[in-house]
Amino acid sequence: MLKQRILTALVILPLMIGMLFWANNTLWAAFCGFMSLLALWEYARIAGFNQLQNGAYLLITACGGLYLYVEHIRLVTWLQWLILLFWLIIVPLWLKFKWKIKANLLGVMIGWILMIPFWFALITLRPDSAFAWSLLSVLALIWIADIAAYCCGRTMGKHKLAPNISPNKSWEGAIGAIIFVSIYTLILQKQGWLPVNLPLWETLLLGLILTTVSIIGDLLESWLKRTAGVKDSSQLLPGHGGVFDRVDSMIAVLSVYAALRWLTALV
């Protein structure tokens, strides 16, 4: 398993970095769209869509995404508010009351609100290769939160965060993630490397929000898999599970971050 994880990472990481820094805009959009469609395919399988439904779902989504990209259509303000409402209010309530997803119209809409803003965020936060470092700094925040939560949880975790959803996650791990992300954002601000120009307290608040959303995104995918009775979203990535498994926190964080930038005109 470890060998598989390492070999898969040695393929995926250079591909992702190469696309991020050197792909032109169209290739980057296509790459991100393909990644989003794979995650949507896995989501639909978890939600109980059959093969025909899933195929039609992906085809409609791909055609819609292509139209939006070609026509240069972006998510309007009310949709940005909806994204924040979904991740900051609806998903925490979803996890609290343990709602289940079904292969119906609501299931279709939820899949779209997960993946379409994620795709748009990847495009808008990296309008060209000059913004690669800016997007990478946000991705690094997600990775730091994930690693810190894992390490702190393993070494100090005693109080379960959501035992019925993800038994290995702890409050100590979540607090550790917040602390390490705060340190990371402070270092970036001191060096002038932050992609946004904010006062110190707003920088720390943004880091807190994004770290919390990262954990929420992870928990949501864990709950979806638990209700479906599966360990991984698929086996597309040997040793890592599926694409949805790898981008669950990214979906939440980038969607919320892009929405906040749009609504508050962060510069």
C-alpha cells in the first residue's frame, strides 16, 4: 500500500505542478474540468446513481461547463452567497443531523454545488500562469491543515471530533491545524507572500475560516462514503482511493475562498 501511494504521488504531484505553472489557460481549464468531472462521477456513484444516470449527469455537466467557459460566464453574486451559505451553514447542519443523499434532483443539485464552484475557483484564482504561486499558497494552507490535524490527532488526540462520521478525527487535531495554519499565514504575511492584502487580524480570521472549512469538507466526504458503505470514493488512484478522496478539502476551501474574494473584493 505504501509503495502504491508513493508511486501514485510521484505521478500526480509533478502533473499537478506542471499544469499549475506551465499550462496555458485553456489547458488548465480542461485539466481542472477533467479532475472535477472525475470527482463528480465518484460522488454520483456514492449517491446511488446508476451507470446510465451517471453518464447522462456527466455529459450534461461537461457540455454545460464547456458552454460557460467558451462564453466567459462566471458565477454571479447571488451564487457566491449560495456557496457560502452551503459550506458555512448547510453542510454543518447536514453533518449534525446526518442527512443522507439520494439519486434524485436534490442529489444532482448538490453534486453541482460541490464541483462547479470548485472548477470555477481553480480557473478564477489562476487566470494565467503568473498567478500559480498565489493559488499554490492556498493549496499549501490546505495541505498544512491536513498534515497538522493528522499529526496532532495521532500524538495528542483524546476527544473525538465526529466519532460517528470519522472516528480518527479529534478536537486536538483540529486545534493543531488552526495553530499551524495561523503560523503559516503569519509567515506569508511577514514575507509579503500572501495572495491578499489584509490587516493582521483579518488574515488570521481568514486562515481560521479556511481551516474550519477544510475540516468540514473532509467530514462531508467521509459522511457520504459512510452512508454509502464504502471506504474510498473509487480506486482510480492506487493507494490513495479516488479523486474525490484527494480533493474533498480543496473543493470546500477553494470554493469558499473564491466566493469571499468575489464578495469582499479582496486584493
